[in-house]
Amino acid sequence: MKFFIKLCIVGLYSIPFAYLSVQTDYEADSKTNYIIMSLIIGVLSYFCGLIRADLPLIFGNIISFSVSYFCNSIAMLDKKRADFFTPINSVEQIVLITVMSIVIQVIFYKLARRFAKGYINIIESNNIEKEKRV
């Protein structure tokens, strides 16, 4: 069961979040997908921190960046799209989004580990108290 959960985490992380955010920004001139991406990545990394799924988190990020980079390189063939992102091009933007998402993931992962450690300590202290009573 734990293997299936980790496989699902890798599958969810494999979605090219950075590319989808950039694509939505280009098509609809909307920044909402960046917020949605941040929330999804935050929740996934928090869950990974709770169940201690380090490798799925790392593999998922590598796959997500690779797929985003590949899809973006195909989309860059359109000259209008290349001119849309003027201060930095879309490749640099995908790298920047990926770095920022990793920072978000580290924060949420550490919060989850702290919460999980506190939760485990509470359970262990309750078990010790029960053993002392008997």
C-alpha cells in the first residue's frame, strides 16, 4: 500500500506544473495557475513530509522539470510565444518557477516533519503513561 501511495505521489508530481503555468499565462494572460501550482505543490510536499517520502518527492520534481522543459522547447517554435516573455524568456521562467517551487516544498516538508515528530512524541508519551499504569 505504501508503494502505491509513493507511486501516486510521483505521478502527481510528474504533471508539468511550470509549463502549464507559463502556458496559461501566455494564452489567457492569467496568473491564477501560478497560485494553484503553489498550493498543489505545497500540499504534496507536506504530505510527503508526513509519510517520509523523500525519493518520490525528488523523482517527481526531476520528472516535472524535464517534462516542462521539453514541452516548452516545443512551444518555443512559435515566434509570438517567444516574444511574449520579454524580460526573461520562457525557459528561464520555467527554471525560476522550478527553483521557487523547490523552496516552497522545502518549507512545507520541514513543517510536516516537525508536525509528524511532535505527533509521534505525543503518541509515544501516551503509550509510556499507559504502561506505567499497568
